[in-house]
Amino acid sequence: MTREIPLTDAPREVLPGVHLIELPLPFSLGLINVYLVRLAEGYLLIDCGMDTEPCFQALSRAIEAVGVRWQDLCEILLTHIHPDHMGLAHRLLQLTGARLWLHEHDAEFLEKLTQFERYQAWAEGVLRQAGVTAELIAKISHVSDEIRKSFHKLKPDRLLAGGERIPAAIGELEVLWTPGHSPGHVCLYGRDRRVLFAGDQMLEDISPNIGWHEDRDPLGEFLASLDALSQIEIDLILPSHGAPFSGHREWIRKTMEHHADRCARILNLLQGTPKCAAELANQLWERPFTPFHYRFAVFEVLAHLEYMERLGKVVRVDGTDIQQWRLASAVSA
Ligand SMILES: [Zn+2]
Ligand SMILES: [Zn+2]
């Protein structure tokens, strides 16, 4: 994987009519890239940044530096509704009058997230059942309270399903539905330039977080999305975090290997005694977590368990308050 374009502070034109704009984030990811894309008429903004004043100021400065006014922004597309991507959307929509594009599954997910008390109670229930202590759950909920400020109700003008096309200066951009990191995650593919606006689907040095969602198989969906992406030709990956890069097939191979390895380690830990997801998380990552990251770790383990349950490799142990898991072969033994 080669690093093709160095990171700098100013917005930079990564392709004719496509500017990469870095915005500051308050947590450990550090920065988010949003993309300003020239259309036949006006501009498209891909993702918005977090709902903080430094983020808004940085975006305002960048747009001005490119010579674009707020009213020139006529389309806003969110790759997904994580707070670093959608936080400023409500403010920008008011400023610009732009149309909002969002995948239907993330619109549904956002509906749930904005009924915050209900969502919080659900998430606490999942953590309790996964074996997380009451003390830690209280700390996690405290952090989530902070993050809720970035979730706003949004009314998309266009609900995406995948396959939609946006005419941009660099040629048509096709919406690819790539679920896994979130249920309605989308990438934009420019076939003429063989460029992929990848959202959080592919990040050069980070394996995207895959968290469990009710009634879904996020890891299975993510791997299937990667499989579909490996079939298309991509010369330039424009990610939401970190530098643009290339070599998507190699990245996909490594990432699939990473998840296969994590599955194998979980199966290994389940040899002999059943375990709950929290125990597995503690043993998989032998380093201390902040409560914020611990939540992600437990949901990530749950996503791997769900995936392996559907493959018939692990099963839930019945009749326990805290959900224990064991190897499927132990059932018939
Ligand atoms: Zn994300
Ligand atoms: Zn992100």
C-alpha cells in the first residue's frame, strides 16, 4: 500500500474538482476527512464533521479557501451516521439549504439513536447480558451522554438504497451500499477515475470497528461488502480518516485475515469453558481500555460471536442471566 498524497493542513485538491478537508475531532481518531466535490452545478459535500465549534470553524475556513460559498453547497451526502460524520449536518443544512442524502438503513438507525433514553436502556441491557459490571456500565453511559449531543434528528431528502448516481466534474459517482461498519454505510465510486470515497469502510492503518446490531450480522455484512469491493478496479481510496492510499485488494486480504484470526482466537478461548463476551474482550485485548473504547470492544466481540453462531461454530448457553457462549461441537459431545 503506497501513501500517495501527503497530509497537510490546508484543503487540497486530490483530483480535479475534489478537495480533501481535514477537520479536528475531540477523541482519539484525531481528524476526519470530508470531501468537497464539484458537480455539474454547485458542490457536493461528503460527510460533515463533528458538532463542535473547532470543527465548524475549520470547515468554514477550508470552504472559503477553496472559493466556495455556503449557498454553493447543494448536496450533502453522509457515508454513515456516526457522530464524526453527521454531527454538523443539521447546522450545514440550515446554512446551505442543501439536499441531504442518507442510506435508508442509517436513517432508521438514526431514528433509534435519537430516542436516546430508549437506546441507552437497550445498550445497557446488551452490556449487562454480555457480562460487563454495573460500575463500568455506569461509566460507559456517562461518556455516551456526552456523545448524544452530536446526534440530531435529520430528514433526508433522498433515502439511498445503493446504485444511485451523482453527476460530478470527475464523472458519475455511484452509491455503493457497504453495510457492516454501520447498517447503512455507503461508499461513492467514480468509475472514470477509478476512485473510491470510502467513508470508514477502508482506513489505511486502522481496521474499522464492527459493532453488533440487533437482528443483523454486521461482520458477515462487512466481509461481503469487502468481497464486492475487491471485484471493482480502484486506483485511489479516499478514506474518512488518514491519508489517501491505494492497493485495495491487499488491504481487503489483510483485513479479512485479521477477522479470521480474531474468530480463531475467540474459538480458542472457548475451548473447555463457556465464556461471556466481556470475559472474551478482556482476554483478547490485554491492555486497559477507556470506558468509551471498552464498549466498542464488547460490541465487536458480540459481532464476531453472532457471525460464528450463524456459521454454526459457537452456540449460546441456555438459562444464564449473563449470556455465556461455547463451542458448537461441545453441544453434541
Ligand atoms: Zn464510523
Ligand atoms: Zn469515522
